[in-house]
Amino acid sequence: MSGNTYKGTTAQKKAVSTYQRNRDNIMIRPTKEDGAKIRSAAADAGKSVQRYILDILMEKIEQAGK
């Protein structure tokens, strides 16, 4: 959804642009096996993969006192 590839109204394009400016992008590349485990665990928790990973990471960060 960057540049000219996103097809939407002007308001939608502005909203997407604003959203993306306020977000970081951190990529992880698990093995297919690990990815399947992560997806399964997220589904079992009733969460998206992104929310599942972020919740776990934030919990670890809080435990570390950061």
C-alpha cells in the first residue's frame, strides 16, 4: 500500500498514509515450522499473529523492567 499502488479514495489514501507514518515495521522470519506453531498458538489464543507476538513481547519487556 505504498505510493501509487494503493487504489482508494483520497481520504482513504490519506488515512493509510497517516496510519503508516505512526507505525514501525519490524520483520521476523521464522522457519516454516516455527511460523506454523506461532500461527496455531495465536489462533488458540483468539488473537491475530501480530497481536499475539506483540502481547508476548510487551509482557517480557515489562518483566525486564523496561
